[in-house]
Amino acid sequence: MIRTGLAAVSAALLAMNRQLEAREVLQTIVHSARELLDAEYAALGVPDDRGGFAQFVVAGVSEQQWKAIGPLPRQHGVLAAMLDDATPQRLADVRHDPRFEGWPEAHPELVDFLGMPVADGDEILGALFLANKRTAHPGGGCGFTQEDEDLLRLLAEHAALALTNARLYERARELTIAEERARIAHDLHDAVAQKLFSLRLTAQAATALVDRDPPRAKEELRQIATLAADAADELRAAVVELRPAGLEDDGLVATLRTQTQVLDRAHTAAVSFETAGVRALPATQEAALYRVAQEALHNALRHSGAARVRVALGRDGRGVILRVTDDGRGFDPTAVRRAGRHLGLVSMRDRAGSVGGHLTVRSAPGQGTEITMEVPGE
């Protein structure tokens, strides 16, 4: 029995720390606590700064019943006590507590109650509580015991760590998104602004030549059409990159497939994608693989003059491999480094290294380029 209990606790703690999204962490905490302590109901509220809850996750209540209950609860009664002074609350009948202020009509009837603050040092991150113990304890009768309280305290301590890590991850991701948007905006300015400047100069030249040299003016007008098409391609590619990646909803494989299909339509080069044997990966790995693929595609379509660009995602004995290959003009990686032009290679290597992966660049003048990223996996 003890071994079974320890295994359950271990599984719950691992599940908490495996999640990276704050909402998923909250849901895992609530479901783990309800299951471990065999309670009918469980909930976790994250307070806001206006006397209410920014988030409130429940277990044991149907979606229909939750909608009937109404707006999120305010911080009052026993909930407020846990948030104000970080004090655990174990009650035989919450309805008889002097702080009890009732609940909405559709709210389930709670009797025995066990509440525990979730705190990171002096900062209270939330309030975790259980209600209606479903099994009798060895001493006879139902209700939560001191042992239950100790176990919930342990869960709350680990919940605080998991929630703090999830918040740090989300902030880091927001910073990464902001940096990516700034980079794309910079590229957009550099590429399209140059094309528009050339368009203006060429149009001025054509105007000056219309009466004096009509054949040359006609040639300048052809050049204007070419520059306008190039500017449209640059703008279209930048807008594609500014769109949300959709990794959270669709996953890496579907997102890469969509991205390559859009780029194939937007560019004269043929862009293809193939995959085999790749299932869902950890969120950090998917994000890194996607960003490396984006950068490699960007380089191939803007700089290589390739007629074909191929993206392949697969598995081998060591993990997952991403390859972006083009048949363009290629380059000398050593010469690029000496000249201080990195073509995003430093960024790609950093991304690969951040998830325990490795990036390889194979290229030579006139022989195309192959970018390979390997990440460890099962």
C-alpha cells in the first residue's frame, strides 16, 4: 500500500513538472490532488489584483454545471483566509465555519474541506482546496486527516515550483516572439525598402528617357515590373513569417506543411515537405525545429537562387532530424564566417543547442546547401 501511494505521488509530481503552459500546470495540479486524496471536488484559484481570481480551475464539476454556477468567485470567506495569511484550512463542515458566506444556487454542496495556499516564498500564487472526502479513513468516518493535509502541503510546494517554471517559460516565449517579430520587421524594412528605393529611381529614369530615348525608357519600365514583382515576393514572405506559427494548436508537422505550402505558392522556387515517423515532441523542441526551418527556408528563398527547396523531417536511432536542402548557388561557410555574415547560422546553432541538439551546415559554391538539425528523442 505504501509503495502504491508513493508511486502515485511520484507520478503526480512528474506530471506537474512535465507541463510548460501555466493553464496545463493548474489543471494537472487540481486533478492530481483530487485523485491522490480521493476527494469529490477539487479547485485551484489564482488571484488577481482586484479582489477576484484571474484563473480558477476545477475538477469534479461538469462543464454544464460550471457554466450554471456563474462568474468566477471573489476572494472572500475561507478562500480569502488562505490567500491572506497562507494558512492551511481543514474543516469538518465548511458550512459551519463563521467565515462561510454561502455559494450560488447551482454550486455543489460541500461539506468537509481541506485548503492549502500555493506559495513561492512570501508570494501567494493561489489557493488549492478539496472537498467531500469519498472514503473513510482508518480511524473511522470520513473527512480529511492530518495525513491528507501533509500530503496536500507537499503537492502545493511542488505545485508552486511547477507554476513558477511555467510562468518563466511563458515570459521567455513572449520575449522570443517579440525578438522574432523585431527581426522580421528589420528584414522587411531592409529588403522591401531597398526594392522601393530602386523602383523610384528607375521610374525617374524612365520618365526622363520617354521623349529622348523611347527604347531605353521601355527597358527601364520592364525593370520596374521586375522590381515590383520582387518587392511583392519579399513582402509576402515577411507577412507569412509574421503569422503565428500555430504550434500549440496544430503541432510541428502540420505547421511545417502549411508553411511550405504557402511559401511554394509565394515564390518561383518549388518548396516541398515530407515527413515520416515523427509524432508530437516537447514544446521547446518543436519551437526550436520550427524556427530553424524558418531561417533555413528564408536563406534559401532569398539568397540562394534555388529552383527547388526541400524540407524533410524524420527519425533515426538517435532522435529527430530536420533537413532543409536547396539546389541554389551555395556558399563557403568558412568565408561567410570570416566576412562577418552569418546568414542566421549563429542563431540556428543557438536554437539547436538550447534543446540539446546539433546543427550541421553543408555547402559549397555551385553545389547548393543542406542545413541539418538533430535533436535527441525516444
